[in-house]
Amino acid sequence: METYGPEDRALFESGGTALYEEIVSAGGLPDGDARILEGGELHLAFGQLSDLNLIRHDDETNTWVAEDPSSVQSRVVSPLSQEGAKLLEESSHWAHAFGVLTQAWRRAPQGGDTGPFTYLHEHAIDPFIAALVSECEEEALTAQPQAGRDSGKLALAVLRDTALLERGAKIRTLYQHSARRSSVTREYVAAVTERGAEVRTLDEFFNRMIVIDRRVAVIPSPNDLKVAIAVREPSVVAYLVDVFERSWERARPFTSREASVMKDIAAEQRSMTLRMLIEGHSDPVSAKRLGVSPRTYAGYVADLKEEFEAETRFQLGYTIGRLGVSGTEEPLDDEDEAG
């Protein structure tokens, strides 16, 4: 049975649903509409609706008319649910099988000869982390910069982390504020928070980090992003956990939509943009520190120009320096602003 993936859903959400609603409200769509012909702006969306049997051609009126979507939904959703269930079951079997090997390795005399640090190269990283997560009994702490998390990896993360949560373990994850703009990340967060995970966001840049049961941490190598380091030294792991906890206390709940929280996030991003300008970082470096695209960062700078009534970056820098702005000031509350 045919299944549909993230790319199909993206097309459906971006073009298919709007076209379907148009057909429903208008009572039909002429088959000569230029938008749905080959090369037209809605050709792909139209083809998808036709393949899904959400529309059919009425030969008498030469129009495309809508069909009941409830009859199609189960054909699309059910195979995905079945596939997800099979993957979870299969991953559980594999985790059990490898668990036997892990216990045998730990019982062997050479099991501890690898030392407190293990270097993992490229293709060995993901399997190592998957094995760690499958063994997690109490808590997984993760710090994830926004850059580089694609839909495929997050879909696998949902399956993996859901299984962990259902075993009774806890998950706490830190993102940057910019992750709130990612629809893929929001879907992941919705899936895991529904099962008890906690997710928060920060303004500052931080490296990727995973800590399992406060006994093993995985961090990136400072010299090569294709190399990760597994840390088992208790004092180093404890230090990394302390860094995480301090950041966690300052972070904002991902799922919160309160006006005060969103205002604080905007203020923190403004302050960090100011610090990037004051410290003289290039736009690409500053954008990476904020976890946004260079175009979005340029928008932040444009907002500051407007705020400080500056036409150029030179004028903006001069004004910031003259006013003694450092980017570390506490945000004003409404009463202070009124004053």
C-alpha cells in the first residue's frame, strides 16, 4: 500500500488544502484553468488531489468537483500508523538483542579498557547515541542547536524518544529561541511533550550535547564536526550536567504562548543582536550564534536601525556607543517604559 511522507504532506499543506477549499466553495473548478495545467502554479497540488481521489472530473460540466475527504483520510493515515507501530516493535526487538551483547561486553575484562573518553567518527555517532538512548533508565538531557535538524532525523527521534518516555524515563531538551519558527521542530515538541517530555528555549548559542542517566555524555569534537566524544569521566559529566541545569533555569518553556514569555524572548534576541554588533562579529557568525539565517539576522539589525533612528550600521554603532548600550541591560517593564 502506498504511503506518503513529509514532502507529500508539505505539498498538501502549502497548496493542496487551499485548492481543495477553493473547489468546495466554488462548487467546482474548470478543467481549463491555467493554474492547474502543466507548468501552472497549482499543477503539482492539483495532481496530488487527483491522485488522492479528493477530486473527480465531472464530464457533463467539464469541471473538477470535490469528494468527501473522510473516505480518503484512512487510506493515507492508517498505513503511516501501522508503519510507525512496526518500527517501534522492531526497534524494541533490536534494542533487546543488543542489550544482551552490551551486558556481555560489560562483564568482559576488556570492557573498561576504552577509558573515560571515546572518539566516535561520522557514521558511528548515530548508532552509538541510539544504543545509549535505548539503555536510558532515568533521564536524558539534550541540548540541540536549531541548525541541521532535518525532518527525517526528527521523525526518527520521535519514535526513539517516545519509546524512552513510555519506559518511564524523562527527557529535558534545550533549543535556541529560533527553533520556535520551525514547523518540523514544533511537531516533534508536540509529540514528545504530550508524553511528558519538557522542552525549553534559550537565546544563546550552545553546542549539541546529550547526557544519559548522568553517567555518559556525548559532545562534538572542537576540531571536527564529524567527530563526537563520548565522556564517561564522572567529574566531567557532572560539570556538563551543571552547565545544562544553569541554562535550563534561564530558558523559556517551548509550549508557552503567553504574551509575557514571547515579549521576554523578543527582548533576549534583541539584546543578543546588540552584543553581536558590539563585539564586531560578521553576519554569518552572528546568525549562527542566534540560530537563524543570515537574512533573518539582517532583519534584526534593520529593526535596531529603526529603533535607534540610524540609516547605516556605522550610525547605529555610533549611537549605541554614545548611549552606552551593552546588550546586557535588563529589559524594561511596561511601567519603566511609560516613565
